[in-house]
Amino acid sequence: MEVFEKWESEIRGYSRMWPTVFTSASNARQVDEAGKSYVDFFAGAGVLNFGHNNERMKRAIIAFLEADGIAHSLDMATTVKRDFLSAFAEKILGPRGMTMRMQFMGPTGSNAVEAALKLARRVTGRQDVVAFTHGFHGMTLGSLALTANDYFRNAAGVPLEHVVRLPFETAPGGGVRALDDYRALLADGSSGLKPPAAFVVETVQAEGGVHVANGEWLRAVQQLARDVDALFVIDEIQVGCGRTGSYFSFDGMDLDPDIVCLAKGIGGFGTPLAMNLVKPEHDARWSPGEHTGTFRGQGLSFVAGREALTYFDDDEFLAQVRAKGETMAGALRTIAQDSGHGFDVRGKGMIQGLDLGDGALAKAVTTACFEAGLLVCPCGTGGRVLKLIPPLTIGDDDLAEGLEILAFAVRATT
Ligand code: PMP
């Protein structure tokens, strides 16, 4: 604790939620300086889909470093970049019949969203962008404008502009009326609304409180985007790369986005990498070097990301993700039922949320979890939802232990 008191006054940027100093980690466990081991249901905010210090990636990274591989290459061509791109095209795009171009955007998810916004404006010559209630798309000015969270938005000091916010829909058959109203307003010259450059949506809102979009509604959003000649952008940054039980969260949903934003899990090891998939006709709108940046060629990210793709060589890994997701959802439903409070449980695959209805309660449960050896993070409005996003590679024993700790913490706190 001493170190936290010192840091409180001297340093910004440490977690007040987990007041300890961590030293090492392996798969779904993190160990602190005191030697206490924690089950990790946070996974670096959804980055460590393949666990801490994933053995396959670690071996590949060590071999790469020993061979004096190029760790930083910006936009230069390197063998590791080529290997990653060919593997992504072969294993992910090819089997889905996707002809999208791969653009490296920088290290962070916000970079990817920012680039998608620029490109959509360039393609359409329009300024407004449609985003949805409870959405989270990043912290830079453009991506923050899309983020539906006043606490984060207020950090920018003044209101952010050019975003039309429509309601996100989870209920079957719902939400289409709001889309129809917006369509009618666009057609009505007296509304003052200009047609948008893009619609940007998550299929499962993660930071916003674990809300799973209704598929029919998502297809209606896509249709509206097509009808008004706007781009349909899916932000896969937190729920892509296997999290929901398929590689893309929108697999099998009859969606055909113009741009897909990827980051977090795509670098696999915690090594930063952000990539946009872009339909060729839009990709062609940028001349070489027009949108660029320094940290877009991380060799370690390509090596790790290439290894991550080997998990998707067949469906076995994703079948395990779906099964573990069921285990998580089942345990959460039992916790909710036993509590007698009717807490809401929602999620898809290995992103599951327990809505405790109250931020103070969620904070108390988070603290009780931490003390009992589980790292879990609140999200959503007022921080009232516990978001469970363990590494997809978590072993059954660690998963069971984490869920038991959570059950204990909820019992002890409510
Ligand atoms: N989009 C989504 C869906 C996210 O969850 C996040 C990060 N939580 C971002 C964008 C922004 O990513 P980054 O923090 O890497 O900028």
C-alpha cells in the first residue's frame, strides 16, 4: 500500500482498483510482489485473448529477436509483416470470401477508429457520423466524439461535434423505428440534418456495459447506411479475434461492413497493433502515405499476431471458447439467482456481464474479488456492470476458481 500512497501524490496513471504491484503472469494468472496469485478475468482489457506470456508467441518472439529481426519498421516491407498479412489473408479473409484490404493504423484501437472516420469522410465528402448509445470507440478526439460516456467526453473540455447518436438495440424486433425516424428526418429538408459519412457500431458493446446487439437491428443499420450512401463500420476492437466464439463477432450474421476496426487481441501478446479492413473501392481513395504514422510496423506484434492466427486453423479453439462462454454465463445466472436480486446477465461467448444495477455495489464486489484473488473490472453506466473477459485460453480450473471467487464476493457484498 505504501507505494500507492507515494504514487497518489507523485504519479498519475496507476490502477486504484487493484492496489498492488504485479510482477509476473502466465496464461490467466497474475502474481504480485507479495507472491499472491490472482485469476485474471480482465486480460489487459481484452488484449490478452491468448493469455499472458503465451508459450507459442514467446518462443516465436525469442527466435525473432535472436535472429536480429526488425523490431520497428514503420511502413517498410519486412518478412514478418508479409508473413502476418499472408496468414491473415489465407486463414481469416479467404475462407470468408472477404476481399478487403488490410491497412495498418498504428498501435491503438483509437488510431484505427480515427482512421476509419477520416477515410469515411474522404470517401463521402460528408462530416457527420452516426454512433450509438453506450458505445465506446476510444479516447482521441474523433473516436471520443463517438464514445457515449460523459465522464470520458468531459475530459475534452468542450462538447465534441458532428455525431448523431441513435439508440443501440438489443431486443429482438426493436429499435428499427428510431432508424426509420432518422431516415425520414434526413429526407426532410427542414430537419437541418445532413446525410452522414458513416455508421459506427459494436456488435457487442464492451466498455458500455456488455450489451449484445440484436442481429436484425444490425442488418437494418447496415441497410440504412447503404440507402443513404454512408459507410457501415464495425468496431471489432474488443470483441473480435475469437472473443465471442467466432473470429469476427459478426460472422454468420449476414453483415458486410465497409470497414472493420481491429486492435487489442490482433497483436496477441500485448504487443500493440491496429488494423483496419477496408473494401478495395474505399482503400483506393487514399494515396500512399496520405495517412501514416510512426508506430505502424511493430515486428514483435507481427510475430505474435501471426502465431495468434494458428489458433484458428480449425474450429476446435473456437468451440472451446463457446463452451467456456456457456460455463461463464451459467455460473453468472446462478450467482444472480442465488442473490435474490434478479441481476441481469448478458454476453456472447467469453465476454459476459453481470449487471449489479449500482456502481457502488459493483465497486465493492470488485474489491472483494481482488482481496480473494480475482481481477475483474466494472464497466457500463456508472460502472455498474462486472465485465468478465478472461483470456480465451484460460484453463478449466482457473475459470472455475475465478467464478467461485466471484460467487463468494457477490454473496459477501450483497
Ligand atoms: N473501440 C472499442 C470497442 C474498445 O473497447 C476500445 C478500448 N477499450 C477502443 C475502441 C479504443 O482502443 P484503445 O484503448 O487501444 O485506443
